[in-house]
Amino acid sequence: MRNKIYQADLMLLLTAAIWGSAFVAQRVGMNHVGPLTFNGIRFALGALVLVPIMGWRNGRNQEIEGTFFSLIQGGLIAGVVLFAGASLQQIGLVYTTAGKAGFITGLYVIFVPIFGFFWGLRLGVGGWLGVSLAVSGLYLLSVTESFALAPGDLWVLLGAIFWAVHVLILSRLSPRLDTIKLACAQFTVCAFLSLIGAALTETVTLEGLKGATIPILYGGILSVGTAYTLQVVAQKDAPAIHAAIILSLEAVFSAIFGWLILGEVMNNRGVTGCVLMLTGMLIVQLCPIKVLKVKKQKSF
């Protein structure tokens, strides 16, 4: 069981790395199309990426978990929450700075154990220490200016709440359902809702789509098709608090890729933030798994 958790945590770490590298693509794509259009197309592409994988698994007579109804129900629940989190974050990025958006989004690290308390999760002293270090590190890494409330900050904060709920939902659904089909179902729901919203509120042009082609392909194939799927698969075994802290390392990887690709230099404050976040993750990893006690949960 412990080995499965370590393997799942490594998949979550890879997910955070991909999300960190994809942040540049998200920003560039927003120069050409609206946030709902960008999300709608990339999540639709992510769902299409999984279709041949599902066909291959069925062809190999893989054992499928969960009933068709439970899969549809789970996909709808996860997809609606995913749509809310992704849309609020993407809209908020239009009106606030990347640094503050990164910190505010990362607050789901603290929201997960707080919300999880009402779902039967119990976090020990070591876990809370790890969460506190991760949040402190995230602040030092991301917030480099006077923390004044910008118009987009509230949108991003609301998005962080939905990200926390999404992590908790996947921690419940992933062990019960076929993970690849669950991932595809939630992507489809998110894409459908995003495209409906885009049709009602945004102007989509062929020129804009051409300009955003590479960011959309990168975001759809890697950020959605690969990384979000890895998250679903990993949360089959990884505790929710592990997932929240490891996924928050997206901010660290974003800074690293910014240095490698864009030549951005990280100051001592940023380096200290990275060290605190990594320390928080290691503390949670080294604490006995019994630190997080889960009561018997009811199905949806």
C-alpha cells in the first residue's frame, strides 16, 4: 500500500511539472481567444486524446470498475466542478497579476484539509505543519508586490475553492471507477459547458483560433490529456492532502520553467519559497499514513 502511495505521489509530481510548464501556453493563448473558448477547445482535445486509450483498454479486456450510471454521475459531478475551477481561474488571469493568481490558486492547499474535515478527514500535527510550510513557501514564491486586491483576485479565490473540492471529489471517485473513463467524462462535461459559455459571451474568430493553435494543442494534449488524467489515476491511491500539497508545486515548476525558457531570474525570496514548499511536501510524505484518518464514506 505504501509503495502504491509513493507511485501515485510521483505521478502527481509529474502532473505539477506539466501544469507549471503549461502556464506560459495559457497566458499566450489568452492573447488570441477568450478564456471559455480556450478552455472549451483544450478540454475537448484532452477528451479526444483518451478515446484511443479507452479503446485499447477495452480491446485487452481490462476489468472495468463501476457501473455505467455511476461513471456518468461521477463524470458530471467532477466535470461541473472542474469547469467552475478552470473558468474562474482563467477569467481571473485576465484581471490580476500572475504572481498573485499563483498564490491565491495555491490556497487550495489549506482549503482541502479544512473542507475535508466535514468529509471525515482528520489531519494530524505533522500534516498541518506540512500544509503551513507549503502555504508560506507559496506566498514567498508568488507574491512579490504589495498585496492589494485586484479585480481578478476574487475570481481566482473562488476558483481555488472549487479546485479544493475537485481534489476531494476525485479522492472519493477515483478508487471506485475506471480512472481513464472518469477522466474522459469530466473533460467532456467541462468542454461542453465551456463551449456553451463561450458561444453566449465571447466572440470567436478563425484568426484568433489560428493564433492560439499551439497554446491550445499544448494545453489540450499535455495539460489536460496527460496531466489531468495522471491526477485522476494518481488519486486512486494518493490521500487528498498529498495531492493538494504536491499539485501546489505547480508554482515552483512554473518558476523553474520561467527561468529555463524565458530567462527569468529567481531572487532569494523565491528560492526560500521553493525550499519551504518542498520541505512541507517531504514532511507530509514522511509522516505515517495513519495521520490522515478517514471515516467510512457514503457514495454520491
